[in-house]
Amino acid sequence: MKIETQVLFEANMGNNKAQNVLHIWTLFSLFEMILSMQDRMKVATPPLPILPFPSYSQLEWQQREMIMFLHFGVNTFTDREWGTGHESPSVFSPTGLNASQWADTAARTGFSLMILTAKHHDGFCLWPSEYTDHSVIGSPWKNGKGDVVREFVEAAKARGIDAGFYLSPWDMHDPRYGNEKLYNEYYMAQLQELLTRYGGDIREIWFDGAKGSNAPNMSYHFQDWFSMVKELQSNTNIFSDAGPDVRWVGNENGSAGKTCWSTINSTSLSIGNTSTSYLNSGDPKGTNWVAAECDVSIRKGWFWHKTESPKKLSKLLNIYYSSVGRNCVLLLNVPPNSTGLISESDVQTLQQFRAAINTIFSTNLGQECSVEASSQRGAHFGPTNVLDDDHLWTYWAPSEEKQDYWIELRAKSGKMAFNVIRIQEAIGLGQRIEQHEVYVDGIRVARGSTVGYKRLHRLEIASVEASSVRIRIVKAKGTPLISSIGLHFDPFWNPKTRMSTTIQSSP
């Protein structure tokens, strides 16, 4: 009996030891879990967004930076900018039309989206619409069997380029124009044709309110049009004076305001009758995210004219700085000629333009710098984030407790030679910066208001040689979030002041 009792006692003791070990291990695991939860609670989360902020398709559009516009139609053959609506379709006769050449040109020169004038104000349709004979079916081109829109879309798709359409609301040819019900039905029928017949990936559609002073007075059913676009092509960005996705910048010279908000109040705008100054600068109190698109032609006219030549490189670079460099997308028109090709002079100019942009921005001297900031929100939001390749979702966020916001890039050795300073906001969480200043070696060289997706400061001297650049945020809506900073050298810049070693304060 004693032996049996002793064995049973020892067995129970063994079980109790195992239970004690299990209990201690459980307590230790709980303790570790609590510590881990406390550590996680110490990790700073992203700041709340500042409303409104862009949709996915609007962010994708903004990152394109440049889009190609192609004005092509009967005006190409009549040497006019605005047609009359009485042109015979037989005048449209491109002997060597090659949409693949258009797409190749776009691909080689850095355009990811092309927009074609499927119908301009003259009412001539570049596709065989079922609702009118005033189209390519009356043209000698391909014996009336051609379809420019289809060739355009297929050529773009083959080269990985997205397609978009311009469909003019004003129609000088169709007799239904002036009858509100009949014409809106006609217009929506053609809109439906374009959005269903040519694939399911049309990325931008252009509406405008342009019409002549002698045009019949009638109302366009814009909201019905917009609803149809979103029903048939949910990823399409809609352009008009008031959006809803992309707005006009208020001029046709490719220039945004030095203050340019991506936000406006759409409800206060009327398409075709809107303050151009409001469109040019946006609204800091705007309740709708509708960034601006800057439209301009590579030539003087929008359609090809034999007597015109493309703009010089220096002019195109000025346009780039005043559009892309001011928080906008540049819509550059490149009109095909009467043969049906983009003219060689235009192709060469586009190649020079793209080469120049690559030369300026392919090297960021800031990536060789150390970075300091006034404060930071937490480990994930440090100042070095401004030097990575993600210009949207990694960013420097200062501490909310400290209101003196600045970030500084400093050369690790020697001095840097540059004349362009690039600043980008994390616009996925809203546009915030209202006023900012740039200091080079302690001297203010630039100041501005908005930043947005991209702000480029091209300094008023040919080249700066310095060891530090500090960006100070003077005023912001909430905590400023800077996603990227670049220091670049523009060898094409030829300002009046040519001082390579002295820094001058700019007004």
C-alpha cells in the first residue's frame, strides 16, 4: 500500500508541476501580448485625411502628367479652325492615315493617354455612326468603309496606351441642334456608340461648352451624359469646365495659376459660363476634388495648317513648368496632317521635349543628401521618405504638437549645382499646403502658395552651388505631408541673370 500511495503521490506532483509550468507560460504569453499591444499603440498612425481627396482614377490621371490631344477632321483639309457644318464628307481624304504612327509617337515621347476629336463643332464624325450620314461613310477614304476611331483605339491598345474621346456638344451640321429633346437624344446615342463599340477601357472623355455667338440657344443635359459615361465606363474621367472629375484650367495656353488648388465647388459652376480665374486657381474651401487640365497646342492652331510650325523647345518647357509644375496635367495637342500622319517636324519636337524632361528630372541630387526635419510623427513618417520612389503613399509627416514645419536636405560633402526644386504632397490624403518658402544655404530663393501633386520652382539664376536646401511650410490645412523632394539641374534654362556661384533672393 505504501508503495502504491507513494507512486500515486509522485504522479500527482508531476501533474501539478506540469500545470504550474503551463500556468506560468500562459501568464508570460499574456504579458508579452500586453507589451506587444502597448508597443503597437505607440506606433504612429497616418493622420486623418483632409477632405476632399481624389479617387483612384483621378490619382492615376494626375500621375500621367502629360496627355496627347489629336485634333483631326474636315478642318484638317479646309485649313480652318472652326468649320461651318456644311462641308461635304468628301473633303476628308487622308491618303496615308496611319494611327499606329500616332501611337508610336506617343509611346516614344512619354504619353500614356491619347484623346481624339471623334466629333468637332462641324459635326463630322470620324466613325460610321448609325445616326448620321455626316461621317466617314461619305468620305473617299477607304471608299467609305473606314473608321478612324477604331484604328485609333486599336493602335493605342497595341502599344499599351489608353484612349479617350472628345465629342463636341455644339454641332453646326445636325438639324436637330436647337431642339433640346431631339438633340440630347441624338448626342446620347452617339455617346453610347463610342463607349460601347470601341472597347471597355476609355479613360477620359472631353465635354466643353464652346459654341459660336450665333448658335441656337439650347440646354445640354450634362448630368444625363455624365451618368451614362459612369454607367458604361466607370473608370473614365470626365472633363468639363466643372468636372466632375477633371476641370478646364480657364485658358488655352497651358498655364495654371501660381496658386492652384485641386478643389472647387462644382455646384457653383456652369459649363460654358464659368469664371476663368476661379478655374485657374481653384478654391481652398472647395468641396469637390476636380484638378485642372491645361490644354494647349504644339502649334498655333488646334488643327494642322501647312503654314504653321511647332513651338520651340524653350516654349514647351515653359508650358511644362507652368502646368505640370503647378499641380496640373498638361494636355498637349499634336494634330495629324492632311496625309493622316503626325508631321515629322512635330515628331522631332516631341522627341526633343521628352529628351529635355528626362535630362532635367532623371537625376535627383537630393538622393545623395542627408535629411533632417523640424519633427516627425513617428518612425514610419521620417524625413527620408521624401527621397524614395513612392511619390504618393510614403511621406514625411511632422509632429502635430510642433507647429514650426521645415525639412532640410544637406549635401554629405561639398556643394551641389542645381536650379530646379521639386516639391510633392501626399495628395491621397488631401491637398494641404497653403504657403511655403525655399531657402538655399539660409537665403530665401523662392516662395509660393500651393504645392499639390507637384510644384516646380525654377530659380531665377542659371545655376546655384550650395550645400543645403530647406523647405519651410508657412501655412497649411492640418498637418503638411510631403511625399517627395527633388533637386535638379535644367541645362536648357537661360534666365536673364547668369550667376553660377552666388545665391540671390527672389521676390
